[in-house]
Amino acid sequence: MLTPHPQRAALHNEVHARPYEQMTAPAMLTHLALLTTNAAARAHLQVLLSAHGLPAPAEGANHLSIDLDGLHLRWEAHTEFQTYTFWHLLEEPATTFEARPLRAPPADWLAAMPGEWIVGLRMLVTHADASDGEALARALLDENSLVGAGLGDGQAHVYTDFRLHADGHARQLLCVGQMNPRRLGRMVQRLLEVETYRMMALLGLPVAREVAATLADAERDLAQVAAEIRSAARDEEPALLRQLTQLAGRVESLYARTHARFSASSAYFELVRWRLDELREVRHAGLQTLAEFLDRRLAPAMQTCLWAARRQQALSERISRTSNLLRTRVEIEQQRSSQALLDAMNRRQKAQLLLQSAVEGLSVAAVTYYGAGLVGYLAKGAKAAGLGVSPDVLAALSIPFIALTVGWGIHRLHARVGLDLD
């Protein structure tokens, strides 16, 4: 047996982690997405499942598809949001989004859902051709912003107005012909994901607008500091460097707080585009397709987020360059000051050595004087003892000898301690 990787089975089964549902028409769907944690969502979901005598989702599961006595529920856990999709079959084709479901989740359970509600979509799936579907869409949706297209090479037709209605939900009308349940489930899932991911992508837009105002102030402060650097005196440079450091801290803090949001928005936008490509839209005369509408409305918002992220990066680099220039200037001034200080210390040391040399010269004279005096006293003693010695002559002859001996001794001392008086 080969030694399997500990994640081999999980990685292999990842392609089956979120299987598509099998659906038939006519049906009514309600799709919700909330920004919340996985733990809170699982706990709240368990309340609903327990009310129906059903077990909790398996530990670590991020997907659940289950029937609640005629009401089907699909729950998915994502990185930063949770989705709930409820749908039920209709006994006859509905011509209104207000059709009452046969069964619905308890109102108190819905009201207590944890997190912040970000996506709400009601989808009516019915049997109709393109002409009847468009007529029904114009009756149910806002005709001024109506968007529609054929899907799957014309086997289905979708209509929406991308507006929130009185119940707080957006609305989509999906008209299908003879489509097998699995393919219909895939199509519905892609439409739901387009709506969910476009809303998640747009979460970066308010952040980008906030960043724009903050970056404008930071850029103005940087321009002011850069202008002051040109004429700043040496004693003003440390204060300017502190201002640049504080400005860099503000920008880096902003970058750390918003980078993840901008990266997520970019990833969600790519998912929207992929799902739209998978729908294989066919244009209806006089109507924009979903891809055209979203590209005209969503793409500029994503460009704003991308521009804000690039602007942050560019400002951070400009602050870094300005800081490096000022720091280099301060270091050069410090090196000059240090060099001047070292030169002054060298001059003082040389002066001290010269003074020491002069003092040592006087010391040689003094030692010679006292040494000759001692020789004179010795000669006087010898003369008194009857030796024929002239004290004055002997003292005079000893002076050069004493002076040379003392000078030679000082020179040897200098040589041992490494002093240079030149």
C-alpha cells in the first residue's frame, strides 16, 4: 500500500463538495445570504433542524441539502457569509411573486437569523416561451430597468430588474421549457451565485470611497512635508522625519485594514464573470443581457476598488522614497558632524601631546638640574674626603650625560605606549 497524503480523500472529493440540486418547474425560491460566522450559522440552523427532528450537519460540513416536509433547504457556508436557499414546488404555474408557499420556514426563526442580511432574492421558475415570459416579466418587474436574455443557447429565459421590492428582496423570473432537473438545478444555482457574488464584490466600494478621502489627506500631507524638506534647516529635519514616519504608519494601517476587502472584491468579481460565461446568454431584442448590464454597472465599481488599492500602494512607495531621501540627508549631516567632531578631537589630542612634549622637555631640564646638583654634592663630599675632585667640573661634565639618559628613557617609554608626537 502506498502512503496516502492526509488530505488526499478531502482533496479528491472537493469537486463534489457543493453538488447542484435537481429542480423542476413551476417552483418558487427564496435565497438569502448573511454576513456571519460559521459557528453562529450552524447553531441557528440546528434550531430549525431540531424542530423537524433532524440531526445537525456533520462536523466540518460546509453544505447541507435537506427536505423539510415539502420545503427544500440548501445551506452553504462560505468564508465570510452563509447562504440559505428555500424552495418549494407550485401546484400550478404562478403569475405573481406574492404566491403563498405551501410551507415556509418559521417567521420567528427567520427573524432571529444571526449576522447582517446582504442578499435577498426571490426567483419564480415557470414554464413559458420567450414571448410569454417577457410579457409576464414586464407585468411583474420594473420595465424601466428590465434586463433579460436567453440562457443555455435559448433553452431558458431569465428576466430581472435588479431592484429591491417592498419585501426587501430582488426578483428574477426564470422561464424554462423542457429541461431536465439536473440542468435546471445548475442554471438556478449559477443565477443565485451571480446575485450573491456581485453583492459581495460591491462590499469593497464603500471602503474604496472611504479610502479615497483618507488618501487625499495623506497625499496633501506628503506634498507639504516634501516641500518643507527642500528648505528645511538641519535642526528641522528630525521633526520632518517624525512626520513622515507617522504618515507612513497611517497609510500602512489603512492598507492592512482594507487590503483583504479589496482582494475579496476582486475575487468575487471574477466569480461573477465566470458564472455569467457559464450561462451562455443569448440577446433578446430591446433588452440588455445580464452580462452587459453588470459589466456597465459593476465593472466601474470594481475599477474604483482596484484604483484605491493601487493608490494606497503608490502612496506607500512615495512615502518610503521620501523618508529614505530625508533619512539619507540626516545621516549625511550626522556624518559631517561626526567628522567635524573627530577632527576637533584629533586637534585637541595633538595639542595635548605637544603640551605634554613641552612639559616633558621641561621635565628633562628639571631632572638634569637636580641630577647635576646631586653629582655636585657627591663631588664636594669626595673632595672633603681628600680626593682630588673638582665639584664644579664634575657637575658640569655630568649634565650632558644626565640629559641624554633622561631623554633616551622618555623616548623608550613613548615607543612602548605607541605615542607619536609628529
